[in-house]
Amino acid sequence: MEFLTKEPLTMVDFLAVQQRLYNWCQTSETRLSGESMASAFIERVGVATLYPASPEFPNLFSAYVGDPHTKTDSGWETPSGEVYGWRWTLGRSSAAFYTTLIRRRPTWIRWSLLPAILRLCGVLRPPEELYEAGHLSIEAYRIVQTLEAAMGALATSELRERAGFPRGASSRAVYLKAVEELEGHLLLAKVFLSEDEAMYHTLVRKQYPDQVAAAERTTLEEALDQFLQVYLPQAVYANPPVLAKDLKIPAVALSTAFERLMAAHQVDLIPLTRNNSGYLWREPSAAQQRIRDET
């Protein structure tokens, strides 16, 4: 359970850094006291990983311990083990969409932001088209066909059996690679359906058709704007190259989105390091906020 990230040396104003830590509950004053606060935290920040994965995204572990530098461990009776168990509580209550996204780590996404994330980070073409075009392996497509034929979500053991991945280390490795492939396209969803600790799988298109339809109606520019309007007020500042890499989106598209925000006087260009610039969120005035709320 140990996931380590190292924050690069930054030239960002001290107050901006402290405000980000405050917003992300990575201080002793604002830390999450328990899993009952996790749902509201995800709703506020929009996207959060379970454990530290990237310096550009908040995470539940650091928010729980109230410190961005505390390391995770493999224990069960420690904060790391406690946060690991939050997956089932949050999942059973459908608090947010759960997947593997930021740097291929467990990630929670608030529901209202899911269409934008699907548009930005997912593949909206039907799986059969991807397979026929050679963009999906036969092993991954077997999992897709199995889940399409199933009446509901399938537990890992049942999915492996039905999709033709028998027990054994070599078969398990092939199965995990196929699952990773589907998760990389945001085609596969992980759900928690019962009181046991089994992980269930289903297809995003099958489980969340309304969100997929909304994603299909959303342009790349609209999706970027929706994401940044949620992300930036909480993150305070952004490192575009890292953000683009984490979301697996074109750096040019993200740069263009920031230029739109610059033109709207919503961000300022700032130095992050000697060789890299970023953007600082400008808190809107009361009048500006009222106009935004009305539009």
C-alpha cells in the first residue's frame, strides 16, 4: 500500500502552497476526522486518489493524516489500512465513481464531473469497434463480451471463470493486464454491491449510460473547462505538463484551455520552477461570482 510522490521544488508563493494544503485537508486544522467526511471531500475537490499518486491531485490518505509528507505503509491497523477500507463504505453508498486513473492508481471522481472526465480521459467508441480496429486485445475483448452478456456486475472470481481465465499465476497475469487495458480506456468500472469484500466489475457504458451519453455530447473544450472550474479553486495553482500527463490528455489542448481562462481573467501566469510556468487561480469577486452562477 506504499505509494510515494515527491513534490518538485517550486517557486510558487508560500501562501498559495499553504492554501492548497488547506483546501486539500493536508493540515492538522483541516484534516478529515474519518470516513464520514470522505464523500463531501471528494465532492468538493472533484477528483481524488485513494493514496498519494501525484503532487497535482489531492488524496484521501494525506487528507486523513493531515500531512502531505506522511508515508503510507502495508499495515491494516494504521491510517493506510483504515483508508484502504474506506473503498467499501464509499463504494456501497455510491459516493463517487471509482476507477483507476491518475497514474494508474485508485481514483474517486465526483458524479457531476464524470461526463467531462470520460470525455477527457476515456475512449467513447464502442469496444467492438476498438477491437475490430486493433486497439483492444482479444483478452480485453473477452472480458467485455462476458460483462455484456452478464445480467449484472460480476465479482472478480466469477468474471475470470466466465471469461476464460482459469486459476494460476500466468492466467492471472494475463487477466490483470487485460483489466488494466480496459481501465486505461475508462471502459471498465469497479463497483461494490454487497456487504462482503468482493470487488465487482461492469462496463461503464452499461452501468452509467446517462453519463456516457452526456460525455458524447460534450466537446473537448467544454470538458476541459468543466474540469478546470472544479479543480482550480481547490488546487489554487496548476502545473500544466504534470496535469496533462496525469490525465493523459494532449498538452496543447490543456494549454489552450488555460489561455481561455487567462483571457477571462480567471488565472494568472506564474513561475513554478526556473524552466516551467504554471497558472494561479484568481478568486472571483462577489459580482463576478454572481454573474458566473447566473450563466
